Amino acid sequence: MKTNFEIPKNLIIASHLTGIYDVNRNTTLANDDILLVLEWAKSITGLGLSGIIFHNNFSEETCKLYESDYIHFIKVDYDSRYNPNVFRYFIYEEFLSLNHKILSNIFLTDITDVIALKNPFLEPYYLENPEKIFCGDEPKILNDEWMQMHSQHLRNSIKDYSIYENTYKDEVLLNCGIIGGNISVVYPFIKQLKSIHQNYNYDNITKFTGDMGAFNYLIRTCYHDKVIHGHPVNTVFKSYSEDSSCWFKHK
């Protein structure tokens, strides 16, 4: 994983992996369609933040055209054994393992339906909670029909998964489209998340990716007292609101 630019201390990263059928969109994303990530990139640039887009199929011409002082592209080799929603954590873990000593703060976000509304790294609430992990959420509880189906594979693979589901069934459903915090918290979290997918999600043949299941499982069982979610981290999921008091919009 090569970089030809200086890694900043505060960073927002995302991935755009194409060439494989996307079960969430029910389509295969076009390889060189920059339009899908432009809103994310514009929001990062407009706030003077630093962003990295990990990709596997953007052309060199496209990267050169849209790269700037604020946005950089890193090409990666995609392992098609994993769904893009899952493989991104393998990318992030490798990147953080190489650069965690440089980084101070980081957010990892979805790229086609998330935009930055404020610079989170300057917000008092963020600065006052350096030991917390921040994430998105949804106006649902964990005991949701979609989540029940989504978690089928992990429930059959992880011994205490059903216990976790029952213990936290009435808790808010957390969303992995936004994850961030001080690097001292985020780096070990991503290492653990990658490990769950590597050990328990590699043979998932269901139509559900398992990314939300693994994320909620790890947060609730290991970081339950350290998580901050919802306002002001994210707008209400799928409200299509640009609430200026929030750091990120998620649909």
C-alpha cells in the first residue's frame, strides 16, 4: 500500500470497490464512475479536511483529475472472497498498521451516502471524549427484522452471538457507515473488527454481508461503555437532513 503524499494527523477515509455484485444495491458498480463519490469528496474539501479514497478500479486519469491538496486516492488489490462492505476493514487495518503512529484522529465513513457537515476534530464534544469511539446509528433497535436476517451467518458462527443479541436487543441499532475517534481507540477496534470477519465471515454465502452484525456485536460486547452515537455525530439515518449541528449526514 504505497502513498506519494504526507499522511496528515487528522484524516477521514473511505473506500469505493467495484467489479463485484453489490448485494445492497442489487447491481455491479461501474469501475470508473467518479460521480458516486464526488459529494463526499466535495464535503471534505469544503471543510478543509483531509480525505483518502481507497479504490480498486478508478483510472489513473480520473485520480489525477480529482486529486487535490485535500483528496488523495490509493489503489488496492481487492480480494473477491469478501464483499466490499467487509473487505474495506482489511484495507483500513493494513493502512492503520502502517500509519497509526503518525495519525492522531480518524473517521472511516461510507462514501456514496455520507457527507461531512462539520469538522469533527474541532468540535468540543469530540475533543472532550478522547477515549470514546463515535459512530452512526439508526432510529431502530437491535432487535430489528432486517438485522435478524443480516446476522444469520454470524449467529451460526460465533458461540455467544445469540447471547449478545438477547442482552442488547433493546439498544439502539448502531451503523458502521460512520466510525471515528482518537487513533488509540480506533486502531485496536478496526483490528478486532477485521479479525471477526477473517475468522467468522470468510465463508458467508448468505445474501447479507454481515458487516452491520459484526460491528454491533463488537461495539456492544467490548465497547458498550465507550460508544457515542447519534446526534451530533450523524443526522437521523435516511432523513436526508443537513442538520448543521451534526458532523456527518448519512442519507
